[in-house]
Amino acid sequence: MNDTADHARQKEDSMSFTHKQLEDLRRRFGDNDGGTMETPQFQRVAERIFGAGGHRPAPYSGMPTLLDAPHGTSDALPGLDVALYGMPMDLAVTNRNGARFGPRALRAIERIGPYNDALDCAPVYEMSVADLGDVPFRSRFSLDKSHEDIEKFVTDIVAAGAIPLGVGGDHSITHPVLRAVGASSPVGLIHIDAHCDTGGAYEGERFHHGGPFRNAVLDGVLDPTRTIQIGIRGSAEYIWEFSRLSGMTVVHARDISRMGLDAVIAKAREVVGDGPTYLSFDIDSLDPAFAPGTGTPEVGGLTTREALELIRGMRGVNLVGGDVVEVAPAYDPTTNTAQNGAQMLFEILSVMMFSPSRRDRRNAG
């Protein structure tokens, strides 16, 4: 018996995880609810998200909003850090339509966030954020009026001191947004896309989704020397000479693997510098394997992991606005495109937490 007992003790002593350690874990964690953490970093977040008894809102209940942010109205604008909003308009597409359903598709996605593990923040809970709903368009048929309505809507957000973060819609929407954000002085741009979107007029129309950044430069609201376009590829390269000739920096998708993401991020930060900067993310920057639900898919694009790293690498950039565009859910029955679009929206919102512009506005208030 003694030999057996000694053998049992020796066996327990040699185990990497002992009964004593198990009992210690039971004492420490056995009666804790899901909102009780020992790590201060995580407890800080849990205290904002969990209620008494480990209760937290069910992601599939209630009225759907972008990133499950509270629903807000224009009356709430003066107190907001970031205003989320939708732009359900795709009157300017050159290929497949359907991006008008993008905002609704992103609102229907459950369980994005609330914690960003890479940036250690819970932006909806640690900033004042609200979903203001959609731009109230006067006409579903008029591109000109739709752009005017977007500019007015975003102008009101900017005037209230909030950072606008929108969901399109086709990429033409970014032109009127930039007219509002860059009204006092031209802004810089981090543009993640398959296409440069600096083309000229097509069939008599300048304001299509293939030309918003050309138009913004010519309007004096976008600084081309502080603009970088990342992920560019496809057979329409010859259409985008304006990017190069105006002074924009273009990083082709084919060069990203050779350069490495760290170098691309460093280049983007160098180009935009410390000045006010807008971040526009077109879902077709992702390879169609990750985002088939878009109007103009291009093979050879970014992976979701690469896109996440690119956006997160912009922490500390002086962001004054952003958007996610071109999600056309009808072309993706899996909903992966909308899922990825909502995730990119969350990442941009997370990075906005660290924007000097937000801190300056808070200090001024």
C-alpha cells in the first residue's frame, strides 16, 4: 500500500496540472459570472458591456443598427464622437447594381465586436456613438439630388463636431462626403480599393462611382499629395492616369506581398502625415473569395487578414471621417460580404478612438 501511495504522489507531483491547481482555479473562478475578470485590462471592458449577473444584450434581439450602436437622431449629434449612417444609393454604378442594400445588410449582421482584441478597445462602449439611420433622399431617381442630400447630411454631422462614418451605397457617395468633410480645407485620404476611381466622364456623366476622387481633387476638397490608394488592380489601369499625374501614391495589389504589410502601412502613414485624413474602404478591395457580393469584383485582392492589419495599422492617424462602400448583398447568398463589410466598419470605428481629431474635439468640449 505504501508503494502504491508513493507512486500516486509521485505521479501527481510529475503532472504539469495538479489537483491543488484545479482546486485553486475552482476557488477563483467557480462562482464568477461572465462579466467578472481578474485582468484589469479586460475588467475595464467588461464593466461597460456586462450588467448585473453577467447579463449582456443578445446580438439577435431588438432593432438592428450598424454595429449594434444605439439609435440616434439629429438631436443627439452635439454629444457624439462618431456618427454612423447609411447611404442606400447606387445610381452611379457602371456594372452590377445592388449596393443600395448595403446599409441594410450590414445592420442585419450580428455579433461584430464589441471588443477589438488587436486595439484593446470597445469603441461603441468607450465612445459616444450612434446610428443616425439613412440619409433621407428626396428622390430615388436623381443622382444629383442624392449627392446634394448626402453632402447636407454630412455637413450637419461635421458642424456638430462628430466624426462621420458612413455605409454605402456605391462609391460615388464619397465625393459629396468629402465636399462636406473637406469644406474648410482639403483632407488627405487612405483609400483601400481594387480601383483608383479617378476616371473621367462616362457617356456624359462625371459623378459615377469610378470618378469620386478625381472630382474631389478638382473641387479642392481632397489633397492628392496626401492621398494613398492601396490594393489597386485590374484591366482598367489606363483609365486612372489622373491618380499618378495629380500626385497620388498608388500601391498595386501585385506589389503588396513583395513590399510586406508593414511597409505599406508605413508608406500610408508617411503620405497622409499628421493632417486631417479620410479613410474609404471599398469592399471590392477584398478578393472575391472573401467578398463576391459587390458590383465590380476583381480577382487577386486582399485577404480579410491583410485588410484588418492595414486598417489597424492606421491607429493614431488623424481620421476625420470614413466609409465602407459597394456591398451588394444579392450576389452573395452566404452573407460573407456583408459580414466582412461590417467587420471593416468596426475596425475603422475602433481606429477612430485614437484619432487626434477626436481627442481635440473632446478637449475643446
